[in-house]
Amino acid sequence: MNTGYTFVEKALARAAGVESARAGAILDMRPDLIFSHDNTAAIRRIFEAIGATRMSRPERVAITLDHAVPAPTTQHAQNHAEIREWVRLQGIAHFFEVGRGICHQVISEEALILPGETIFGSDSHTPHFGWLGAFGMGVGRTEMAALWATGALWIRVPESMQIELNGHLRPGVTAKDIALKIIGDRTVGGGQYRSIEFSGNTLPTLSLDERAVLPNMMAEFGAMNAYLPPDQAVFDYLEAKRTRDYTPIYPDADAVYADRYELDVASLEAQIALPHQPDHVVNLSEAVGQPVQQAFIGTCTNGRLEDIEAAAQVLRGQRVRCRLIVIPASSQVLLAATQSGAIATLIEAGASISTPGCGPCMGNHMGIPAPNEATISSANRNFKGRMGTADAPIYLASPYVVAASAIKGAITDPAEFL
């Protein structure tokens, strides 16, 4: 019996230039865009080791300096210098300097990838671009070197999992809480090598800033990619930025899914991931009172304007009791948050504002905790040592919860400040 196609089956068939494909098929993909970041210099060495000299499609390559910016050591500075030289030698079309922001946020802001298109990145959170209705997949350095050299990469079309979200979120409960709930219920392997395809009447109620949280966090679910169906809000966002036409892709009504998960978000409480796994998730109420020495708001997951304004809403008229580090996801976010007054509110509350980029999320600088210091973070990972210190526990929560916890120096329900 013939059945419809999932999003991923349609998207990968398009990228491979074939009429149709099913889960399990092996396809040679030619993505619309590929990108790397501070790992570019290491990828270059692999590229040269396989005997390649020139990129096949430099006009479809983006490079962003974001993981250690400004350079915290001489070694990092040398790495950046080598990348700048590589960009010049190869004539790479899209290069973003220190301070512009995190790759996923910047590429979205620049509309370098569009609905229905395919993007591969040498960063595990590349499923992020599903918020635009695109196929985004993270690849390793060797795969990226092969993409530079040939412009193509073979992959197996994954099975799909449908996640249906219905209802309206309560005030102070966010898309971050939805993502943590899903991962907590199904574990970090629940979406392994699957296309996560969201549906339901909750999605149109989420702002664009919130929508990006869901596919971004699906990297912690083990997903190959994640997808939200693009609507008029997405099209309007892209209209002034795009430089080419595009065709959105939607799954068929009778598409076959390998698994389904349903969530009524109206009954959802704020969630928190306890150390040391993103799926060690409980209701926030179960963790209230645990002391923290540092709070961090930022990253590709929750460093957008609405996240910073959520923190400012909680912190207005308050003072923090522990370190609060706020790092906007991009220069555009920083500028908008400055113009809205949110940055002033955060500074008045005692927060530290740092250069747009990844910051302490992967333990390079700008917020590495001391041994045994606990951090509550709006980031996506809380593995042991993730922020650079092995014996420093990390909690994951929404910006509302992080800001409230900074006020008391302990995990706190933000309801009393909203």
C-alpha cells in the first residue's frame, strides 16, 4: 500500500536530486550550505591530508568564529589567524568574525539557509535549523573535509519520529521546558538517528525565538535532524533577508512514523535537568533550594532576545546573590537587547555581559566554574566537565529559572518574580 512521505524523506530526496526516497535509502547529498567554526583549522589539516587543494563550492561555505571569542589564549589566537588565512585562500563566501555571534544564530539571521533546504555543519547542534523548516545535520571533521572537497556526502535516510504538541504554555513555562520534558521522558537516546518532526497546535503559539529551542535541544535527544513546519511568521522573517527563492516542504498527512510522542503543554510545569545528564529531568519544584554559585544565560539554545528579556523581567529591581553571566547569541541580539533596555536592567542587577559567542558552554572561558561550584545554565548540555571543570555540577533550565536562581543563590521558582 502506498503511503505519504515524511519531511525528511522529501527533503533528502530533493538534496540528492532524486524523485523520491524512503527511510533506509542511501543517498548522495549535495547540501545547500555547509559550515564550520573554530574547528576549521583542524578540518583544513584533514582536507590537505587527503590530497585536496581547492574547495569545490566555496560560495556555499560559511565559517563563524564563535567557540573561543575573543581568543582566550595564544593558541586560540593562532587558530583564528589560520582560519582567516584559509578564508582568503579559498575565497569562502560567508565569513563571520569574532563578536558576530554563534554559528546557528548568525546563519539564521543572515538567511543563508531557507525552508526546504539542507545544511550540514561541523557542530552537533546543526538540527537547530529545523526551526526554519530546513534539514540540518551535524557532521564530523572528516565528513566536513570531504564536503569541502567534493560538495557531496552520502547518508542513510533516517526513520522519523513525530512529536505532537498541543495546548498553550503557562506563563513562565517555555519551549526549553518542553524540550527537557521530552528528553527526560524518552532519554538522551530516544531520538537516535531519527528525524524528529514536530506537529500540533502549540507550534503557531510559540515565538520564533522559542521555536529554535526545540530542534536545537533535539541534538541532546540523539536526533539526526529536527523539523518544525514553517508558517507565515517564518516566511515574513525571511522575506527582507533572503537572496533566493525557496519551496517549503511539509510531510504528507498519511506519512508513516516509526514512533510518536504526544504532550499536552498546558499542564507542563517548569523543568530542570539535574547533573550530569540532559535527561536527568524533574519538575523544578523538586530541585528548589539547591545552592548554586554561578548562573549562565546564553548559548545557541537560549541566548536570543526573548531569553535576555525574560531574564530582565525577573531581575528588574532585584540584585543577584551569585555570579550571573549573560552572553547574547549574536551582535544583533546584543544590539536589540541594549536598545530595549534589557541589558541595562541586567547590569543594574549585577550581571556580567560578555562578547557574543559560545562562552563557557564548552569550557573555554568567560565563566568556567571552580571545583565543586554549581552552575545553573540555559545551555543544552550538563555532562560532567562540560564547562571546563570536572567536579562542577551543572543544572539546565529556562532563562526565567536561571535569573530567579541568581537572585537567591539557589534554585528558585521564578513565579514569585513574575
